[in-house]
Amino acid sequence: MNKLLIIISGILCYWNVLGQSQKFQVNGAARTYIFANELNIDQEIDSITPRNANYGHSLLDLGFSIFPNKQTEVIGAFRIRNELGGFWGGGVSFNVRQLTLKGVAGNKIRYELGDIDLSASPYTLFNNHEEGAVNENSIFSTRRDVVHYDLFYLNNSWRMQGAKASFSLLSNRIVQSINVESFLTRQNPSNMLDQAERLFGGFTVNVIKDKHLNLSIHSVNLFDLSQTITIDHSRYNNSANSLALNYLINKKDNSTSSLKMESGFSTSRYFQTQSPDTKTNIGDWFYDFSYKYKLLKHNITLGYKDVGSDYRAPGAQTKRMNFARSPALYQQISNAFIPRAASPFDFIYGNTQNSYKIDPLLMYFNPVYGNLSPYGMATPNRRGIYIDYTNNGKKIVRESFCKLNMLGESRGNGTNAKRNFIQLSSGTDFYINEWIKMAKILKLNIGWQYEVTTRDGADFEQINLSSSLLDAGLSYQIAGDMFLLLGLKSWSAKGNEFIQSRDDFNRIVDFESIQINAQESSVASGLQYNFNTRNSLSLVYELYALENKIEGNINYGISQFNLLFNLYF
Amino acid sequence: MEYPSLTYYLIYTSRMKKYVFIWIILMFFAGCRKDDSANFEGPDLNDLYGPFSIMTDLELPNQFDFSTGGSIAFSLEISKQTNWVIEITGQSSGAKRIIQGKERIISADNASWKGGADQFPSFGLESAIVSISFPEEEGAITLYDTIEIKGLKIDDGILITSFESGMGTNWNVFNQTTTSGGINCNSGMAAKGQCSYVWDGLVPWDWAVGSVMIKPDSTNFGLPSNANNLFFNMAVKFISNIGTTNSFIQFWFDEDDNGDGVFDEDSEDRFIYEYWYKDSNWQLVSINYADLMYDEDGEPRQLNGNSLPEPSKLIGINVFFLANKDNPERSKAEVDHIIFTTNQSYKP
């Protein structure tokens, strides 16, 4: 181990010297993350689960960009991770985090091979944000960003392994430019038994007519390869395609108006030779029109969308967080070993099971945290209007927004009666120091989301579920780059809903009627020292509590002390 | 400042026409959406969580003659899709027929009765009690009715004997000295009809209790030549000296391979099959005739003839009752209704 460290140190010194040249760059990240958790639960309910769970790690991500020539770049990123308590090699892991080869062929075609980040439109390929954050304080977001960094959840793109190529056609008198991008990635290797090799490929053609008109065609396809398992007894194919148009209607000194449209269709085919009756072909389509008007710092968007109930675009509908799986921390609680349900609290600290590949099934979700669009904008079976307002103020009140979504189902679930959804979310950053003319930063951030789901009909099919999330925090600049942070997240939900169960062919096969009356809260306080905008050291104490008022459900809490040193270079 | 309009790129040039065009596009998309108001996704919530009620009356005939080949169709409508069980019980025979389903509408498509039972005993000319219950619906009533059976269903197959007409002219009977073996028409508990063949006796020196060799009145039983889709069926009931290792029936199927009208044990095929005790109720023994050529290990038997099951050459069926001699109790068993069927086992 000593020899290994000496060799690594030597290589790093050499690379550091070498990296000064134009042919070599070094970047990466370093982190130390330490947790001390305590489960707060009634001794009569749970006398088994160990109350304290302490763990942590230190890691170093080393990324190297090598430029063998002017048109080629080789990127390699390696992670060395040492678990807290590991000593002289115990608990140390060494992994390859990224290997990418990129370059330009013949000064025309840009290509990337290996680990690539992909996204298209919100209806075809898009990594939607997880639930549980509305303008949250940095006491939470700094930790959430760690999870996003680890899982490559950056800029709504999915990290995949494959190849990407893009090129631009020269402009002419008709169009300003045409940009073409295509990709092919591998989602699943074959297990040689019952899981065929699955690929994900597609392309985007972007036509820029001029500064007023921008047209894009997106096509993404998830498909199984035949003859990659012993007997081709099952196959899945999905294709999602859309045409997006951005049209700048008017632009004046203080105002802009634009029109945005996207419409498309999907086809999905499931085939299982062993049960021919399970062969299903479904297809549907969507459209989304919005008008945006910008006047000074005010932006307002008014839109209407209709996503068909059988519209399937796994690339845009895969959820980040798998609510069907229990979080790693305190996976089971109570003397009956009841699996603990995942909550957005767990996502902040990376306790949940998260998606790292495209899931062809519509994943389980918890309506408490978001029922209106659990699968992002491409959530099937939703239609209605949406209004967004943002205010990019620069003084006391900054980054204000207000969103209203009023959607309904186009096809009922288990009944001809249809659910209606209303979601109102709003938030702002309020710089109190600007208001009271104080030199040190004192910022109050508030976010609030309220959602109502209703369905009329007979007694047994009625739904009335309301939920709200209050996301608030206070940041106070104690001195220099040292900040005192306070954060509060409060979820509450009351009412009833029906939880859907889907089979391997994405068909709803059951509804579980649930009653909800619960309150969740996370209160956090801590100190954070910012070395710069991306690097910080913070010490946080957080208290999470779940109060479930439905008889038979378990109330518990988790108190956590964590230390995070986060460095990007 | 002049800006080019969207319609300029498409067709139109005036601003008014541009908005009209956009509006037309919007209406086009909105109008193209299929109307799903009459459909819904997933199972019906009414079936899962709706209240249960019986919507129509149960209407059944007071009497029915199954000998004409007809069937009774049940008709009932309930408020939701839930499990239902129709149970038909013969008042005298104790025969049972159970029909189950989960449809909201009970009709000839999912619930009809041709007069048969699920297993032996079969229905006789008797009164049958019909009940319809809904086991998953708490507090749901059970519907009852009765049907008088005026004619029995016609068996689809080649009947060898149901012991209703007494002993055949060529039959051979063997009984131990302490065994009474013969046709009994007085028990009222036959598998089908009134009569069955019964052995009853204490035989502490030998497993063999008694047997009956059933032979055709003419040269053979008139069976088809194809053994692959032919099934031998018989009703068996073990009554005393029972147990999975204590009593069994042994069948001998004697074939006249050389066609001289006589079975020669040394030069012709005798296929032997054993059926051991399973429980004390009437059991249906059903054997695919072609399977007789294999032993318990699935290996082809080497017999004294051509070793091929040829039902058209069958000239004797010996039904042999054997029971544990070391068990100090009387051995008693009953058999009934020997019938060959094609393509499937006999339906009592």
C-alpha cells in the first residue's frame, strides 16, 4: 500500500508539472463527509434497531484531460475513496469514474466515445429534478449537489455509455445553420438468459432559420437486440419523437414575446413469445404550446399541454429516486421489521436507491411529494394549462417565481371519472441586509408548494388529497466567508389516493386505496465556510421527524450531525 | 422596426393571418385528441372497492333432463366483478359440481351445467341443491335453489360396465374363502347408478383379496386401435384396511396379439397397472392406454407379446383388489363404472 501511495504521489507530481503544458489538464474534486445519525423511535415500537449509525468517507476524484493533438481529448477520471475507519488500505476503493474520448474528425464531425451526458427535450430525453425542493436553502442544496455530482445528475442530462457524434451544415440563404447530433448507448448488457441486450439511441436535428425561428426534431429509441439471449422470448422497443419550435414573435428594447411549441408521438412494443397474449403495442402523442412575454425583469409564460395516457418516453419519464425501495439508512424499523419509506430527506443525503439508467417502466412514486407530474413534463395522461411567472430582481427581492399548473387526466384510472390536479408553487430570496442597509449578508429564502388532487364520482372512487411543502432558510454572514445557516422543510399531506401497481408491460394491474394524514419536517442549523463559490466546509445538525396520524402507522425521527468538506478544482 | 412573421416562412404575410394560423394549429392538435372519456386504465375501482349487490333474480328451471344433451345456463347480474362460486349438490348421491368465476355477469358463457359432477360419485335421478355464494364479499347473502334431475347426462365414451346389468357371461370371479365379492346394488353409495362391485373380507394370509376378470360378450370390447388418445377410466373407493402402503387395485389388460380369441400369458401382452390408496372417497382412475407400455421408471416394458398397447386387441380387464395381510382388519373396496374415453379423461 505504501508503495502504491508513493507511486500515485509521484505520478501526481509528474502530472502536475506536465499539466502546466497545453497538452494536459488536471481537474477533480475532493470531499470528506461524516455522518452521525440517531434514530428517534418509541422503545415499545422498536427495541431492535440500533439507534446510532455513524459512517463517513473521504474521497478524491482525479480527472485528467489529455490532448494528444489539437483535435482530440482523452478524459479519464478516477475515484479513490476511503471509508471512515478504514486504515492502511481497509475500506479503500479505487474506481474509474469517467473515461471519454472526444474530438473532431476532419474538422467537421465532433464525436464522443465512452461516458457521455445526453439530454434532448423534456418530452423525449430529460433527467427531471427529484421532488422535495422549492427554492431550498444552501444548508440543504449543498448536500443535494453532492448527490447530483456523484450520480452525474447535471443539467437534466443522463450519464450513459456509448458514442455521440454531431456536425453542423453550412449556412445558406434559407437557413442560418443546421446542427445534427446522434448517439447510441448501451443500457443493459445481456445476461445470456432472459435479459436481452438493450440499446438507447437517437438524434436531434436543430434548424436555426434566423434569430426568430428555431426548429428541432428529436427522436430517441430504446430497444432490445434480438439473438442476444439463448431464446428470444421477450423484447421491448420504444420510440419517442417530437418536433419543437421556438419562434421569437417580437423583440423590443424592454420586451420580448415568443412562442414555444413541441409536439410528438411515441410507440411502445412489448413482446413475449412465451405468452403471446402479453404482446402489446401502445402509442400516443402530446403537444405543448406556450406563449412567453418578457417585460423588463418580469417573465410570464402561459401554456397549454396535453400528454396522452399511452405516451411513453422512458428517457424523459425515468425518475431519479426509486420510492419503491427503502433507503439505505435505517432500512427497516420497528420490531416487525417494516421497510422504511423513502422520503426527500433521504435523497438529500444519498440514502435512496437512485436511477443510473433508463427505466422502461413508469416507476412507483409517492403522491404525497408530487402527484401532478411525477414523471416530469412528460407525465402521461395530463392535460391543462400552466402559468409561470418569474421576476429577476436584483435588489431586496431576487429570484422570485410563481407557478400555477391546472391539469386533469384525459383518461380515467379505474373509473371513467377523472382526476384534477392543481399545483401552486412560489418562492423568493429576500435579502434583508439590503432592506435594513446592513453590510453583512442576511438572506431569507422561502419556497412553498401546494397541491390538490380531486376526483368526483361514487363514494369509493372519490379522491381528495392536499399536500404542501414549505421550504425556508436563513443565511447570515457572520464574518468574511463564514455563514450561519438555518433551514426548514415541512411537508404535510392529508386525504386519500389510490396507488397504482404496474406489471412488466407498464399496464396498471391494481389500485391500493390509501389514507394519508402525515406531517414531516426537517429542521437544520449549521455553519458554513465558503472558500469560494464551489468549495466549502460546513457543519450541520438536522432533525427530521415524521408524525403519521393514521392509526397503525409509525412515527419516528432521525437526528443527524454531519460534516462536509467539499472541494472542486 | 419590422420583424418577419412566422407565416412569412410558411404561407402568409399579414400579422392577422399569422395568429389565425397559430390558432388553427392549436385547434387542430386539440381536435385530434382521441376521446377517452368512455375508457379507463387499469382494473375497475368498482370491482375493487365498490359496494356489492345482486342486481337480478336467479332464475333456474325446476327440473331438467340432461339425457337430451342440453345444459342449464345460470343467469345472474351482480354489481361488481368479484369471485363467485356455484355449488350443485346431489341430495341423494352427494355428487358435487362446482363452477367458479369472477365475472360481473354470470351467463351461459361462464356458467353452464351439463349434468356432470367434478368427480365420483355422479349425479343420479335426484334433486340437486344449487347455491351461489360470493366468498370475498363480507355479509353477502348466498342464493339457493333446487333442480330435479329427470334424465342423466349421456356419457361420451365406450362403456365396458357400470355393474348395473349384473355379471357378464364371460366374466371370471376370484374371491378368497373369507371374502365376499360381487355386485352390490343396495348400498345407495355407488359411484354412478345403483350398483357397484364390492370386495369385503379378512385375509390375514395373503395380499390378494379378490378380483373380477371382465371379458366382452363377443370377441373384443370394440375399442379403437389408436392407444395414444384412448383413456381407461374407472371409479375406485377404498373403505377398510386403508393407507397409502396398505391397499391398491391392480389392473390387468390382456391383449389377444395373435387374434385367436384366447389370451396366452406366455406369448401375448398383459399390461399391469397399479393404483394405490389415496383417500377414502370415490376416486377416478384414468390411464392413457398408450402409457401402459412404460414401467414406473418410464422405460418400455418387455412383455411376452409385441409389447405394444393395442386397445383393439383387448379381450380382458382384470380388476384385482389387494390389501396388507398384516393389518388385522377387514379389507374392503368398491369399484364402479369402467369406461373408455377418447382424447380426455372421463368426466363424471
